Amino acid sequence: MTLAARYLSARTLDTAPALSASPGPGEVELAPAYVGICGTDLHIFHGDMDARVHTPAVLGHEMAGRVVRVGAGVEGCRPGDAVTVMPLRWDDTCPACQAGHQHICQHLDFIGIDSPGAMQQRWTVPAAALVHIPDYVPLERAALIEPTAVAVHDVRRAGVRHGERVVVVGGGPVGILIALVSRDAGADVRVVELSAHRRALSAELGLTTWDPAADDVSKLLHEWTGDAGADVAFEVSGAAGGVDTAVDVLGVRGRLCLVAIHPRPREVNLHRFFWRELTLVGARLYDRADFERAVVLVADGTIPADRLISKIVPLTEASAAFEALEAGGDVMKILVDCTDNAQGADA
């Protein structure tokens, strides 16, 4: 018998025994070590996705762990291998899949939302979802490969090129990761963020930050670019004001990449899009190439994953971890330790 953290209803989680069955053909049983909590998990915790999530639901899709058992017909992995999971299962028959866009399958099973996730001591997944991790990468850092893959996909969707000026609106974990991936692509980056704690962390990572509450963003933009404006803006805040800022900073033929999930329709300055011939692109999830690039970036230290981890808590305290993230404050990424001897720690 193993343990799992389960979502029951709005703001209610428990930790309960879970059955561990042998993996079937084409499946692998994993022992998750560390599982990150992301914004989507918080949406579920708030009850905003009850129409989609079937309770009791085991959450979690940002993870790293080790293979325990492999099912019949599985090749290329063995017990003890360090792995993460690209938590997508598609049908390969819908129009999106047939067009080569399996990651946004029209009947997508997002593992950890639509089906049981990683916040448990044993987890069975399709072997095709595994992504191997170099043995020298600490598993707590490897738990940030999934959000790094999000950032890699976002930067690729926006077409960021060497020498371009990039503004990231929202300096949470994904925003900082987008800024770091953009910088690795050769861009000159600015992060717009209200939180002093997030700005301080960004500065520690060598990123230039602007405080929209205290700074004149228009003046700073002019000093940085002259009359040109930014080439690319990423909207990662999820706020109406963030949308306005992301549109306003763009220069002629600038590209706005929408990353945040906006829970309600937003007003957008379409005249600005017309006047400057702007482009809006959506960015959702990732594909295997994004995941494999993310592994490299975390493994070689381009992404200083350990600097983004604020706290590690044992599985039995998962509910408190969600509440801490919900409260905000000086917190970035919280990991849930699913190992048998979890103690928890501040990073």
C-alpha cells in the first residue's frame, strides 16, 4: 500500500492509501521523488476546474523520479532509471493530431488533470511518456524540467532571435524560466513584475527587472529601445493590466506570446495591433523536442533550478503547500517530496 495526495473538493486535499498495480503492456511504474505545484494545480485546488477533474483526483505533472517496474513490451528503460514524464496522451486520430500537433490533441488526456497524476508514491504511466534524465542531475532540480519545457516551447512559438529585445510580463516561475530561455537564445530581456521578492530573485539571476507600480515603464522602454519598442512580449501574469503592458511595449511588427491562462475574456487594444501590425500567438504545453531541450538546459545549469525552489514538503503536508502558494508572499516553487523518508526542507 502506498500513499497519494488527493483533491476532494475546493480547497480540500487529503493523503490516503492508494493501490499499486503491476504495469500493463506498454506501461511503466514509477516512484515519484519530487513533484512541483503549478498554477494549473492551484486552479484545480480552488475548484475552478471541477467540471473537468474527477474526484478524488491525484494531482501533479511536474515531476522527477525513478523507474520501479516495466510492463510487457517496454524497451529502453529499466528499474532505477531517472526519468521525468511528458504528461500528455493523445488519440492520434483528431484533426490536430493528423496535422502533426499531437500536443494539442482535441481529445487530449493531460495526465495529472484528466487522469491520475504524480503526487503519489507509485505512479503508472505510458512508457512513451518517459523522458530520461542524466544520473548526475539531482531529482529535485529535475522536477523543474516540465515547466522549463513550457518556457522552451513559448520561446520557440514566439520565434525569439539573437539580438532581439524581449519583455516578460510576470516574473513567477514560468516567467523567469521564459526570461532565462530567451537570454540563452541571445535576446536582451526585461522582466516586468510587481513582487519585490520575485524582482530580487530575477536580479540575482542576472535579469533586469521593472516595477510597474514604481517605474515609468514607457520611459524605461524608450531609454532601452529608443522609439523602436520591444520585438517580443510574453504575457505571463494572467492579469488585465499585464495584457495592456504586453501590448503597449511592442514595436512595429512585434510579437505577443500569450502564455498565462486567463479565466475570463480580456479587453485588448486592437487598434494597436492594426497600427503597428502586431502578431498574437498562443503557446500551450510542449512537444518532445521541447522536453529534451529542457533536460539539457537544467542539466548544464543554464536553468539554475535550485534557485527557484522555495521549499520542499513531505507528501503528507501537500495541503499546506497548496495553501502556502495560494497565500503568495516570498514563495516561488514548492516541491512535494513523495519518497518514503520525506522530511521536507526550506531551499
